[in-house]
Amino acid sequence: MKMHLSITVAWFVSALLSLSKVTQQFSEGSTSSVEPTSIYSQFEQGGYEVLQYGNFKEFLDHKLNISQVLASFLVKDYTDCAFKCLDNIGCLSFNFATKPAIGTDQHSCHLLASDRFNHSTHLSLCENSPCQNGGSCRPLYQNKSFVCNCLGNYFGPLCKKVWHKINTDPVCFGTRDEDFGSFEADKTGNIHKIKLVHISGSVNCISDQVTSTKWSCDLHLNELNIHITDQNNIPLFPGRSAINLNPHSFFYQLSGFDANSPEIVFDSIPTPLAVTAGQKFRIWYGEDLRNVTEQDNIGKSCADVYVVYQIE
Ligand SMILES: [Ca+2]
Ligand SMILES: [Ca+2]
């Protein structure tokens, strides 16, 4: 008696990446509690790079009795049959003979238009909608994981964390004569990230500027000069270490940000900052805080303040 494997694959085509004229096609596998086997092929088609994926679940010693055979082949091995299925858009499963056909060293491969699950469910790394708060999920078949593309102020691996805006009116700060901006915590908690989102205006540490900046100075385009302090002007973000690097004028570098970044984020906070509702904070231009060469400064910038409370 001839023994068969019934190999089931359910798949569909999704995900178009229009950037750089790259198209990706994914096929997704059938439902199973068993770790499926992944297979993919990559080729050029009409100037596009095409990537096809299938997740296969084997049922040993079993032939799926489906009358609609899409195509039949003699193939070298199981993998060849899987690729034939991948290449056939109607193929949802296949029967593969475990022993070679009589008189040959090749195996029978039948592509099928259905599967043992009636393709009513599909196994996808994104099937259970792991991304929260409206985030979209993109499967990464090669390492059996996924990434979430989060909406709005949500972030984190599952879009569960949220940037929380704590100011109502824009917080504006000048560059000289103690012209700091003020905001206050809207609830009690531990802040472990804070970001400033630029709304309007510009600041500079020289009056004859060539380039206006949101957070710094014409002469320091790769640096920032913004400091968040408490009411006693004790620097909190980026904190003491940045100031110690440049005790003269309080310019500092922040990885990933520069003088004209749309927003700046302080997230390397060694200890979360415990705050109480109503506690007041200040945003300073560094030269104004330090009282050094501030009389030639010009401008004013306005920002929104977002934080992540640790309880979220
Ligand atoms: Ca100055
Ligand atoms: Ca000052």
C-alpha cells in the first residue's frame, strides 16, 4: 500500500510595500497547535522582488481525500512539492507520496484546492491581533515573530504604552533673562520617559544666525541646549551628566536628535522620576539657565510635553 503525507497549507497574498518598487507577497499557513514548518521562495517578477511564504503542517501516513486536484507532479522530495504548492495560487494543501512511484526515483505530488481545515481558519503570527490600541501587525516569518506599527502616541512591542500629554497650553521658553517655560505634572506617578514636541518658534545663541533651530544654536547644530528642571532649577533631563560634559554653556549631545529634530526624547532615565500631581517643572534654554553669553541670544520656542508614567 502506498503511504502518503498530507501536507496542508493555507495561504493568501498580502502586504504591498510600494516604496522603492518592492512588492512582497506572503502566504500564511493553516491552523495548527503544532509548530509548522516554514518555507519560502524569492524571485524576480516584472521588476519586483517577490517573497512567498508558506507554513506547512504534516499529517504522516494520511492522504487527504479531496477530489479537486489542481495539478500533479513527480518531484524529487517533499520540499519540491511544497514549492509547487507555493507557486500555485489556488493550492491550499498537497498530498505527497512517501515512497517513489514505481519504476522511478521520484515521488507523486498532488496539489489540492482545499485542506483538512476547509481553510476556514488561517494560522498567522498576527491572527490573534497582538497589537493593541489600533496598531497594525506585520508577521516576520523568518524568525517567527511579528512587529506592531502603532498609532498616534502608542508605542512599545504591543502598542500598549502611551505617550501622555501633560500640558494644556503650549510651553514656551525664551533664550535669555530667565525666560523659562513652565508645566506641571497632571497626576501622581513615576515618569520614566519624557519628550518635547516642537510646535512653533526658534531659538539661537547668537543674534546673527544663519540657521534657525528648534532646540539649540546655529553654532551647535548637532547639539541641544534644552534642560528640564524642577522649580529650584535643579536639572532633571537630560540631567547632571550632560551638564558636567559642558559646564560652560550646557550644550550636550543626545543620540538620535539634533538642533532641529521635530521632537526630543529623554528615555535613558536611570531612576524613574517620582512626581505628584501639580508638581511644577521648567524648560530652560541652557545658556539662560547657566547665565552665560545669554545677552546675544534670540528667539523663543514652544513645545508640548509628553510623559510615560510607569504605571501605564
Ligand atoms: Ca549666547
Ligand atoms: Ca539667565
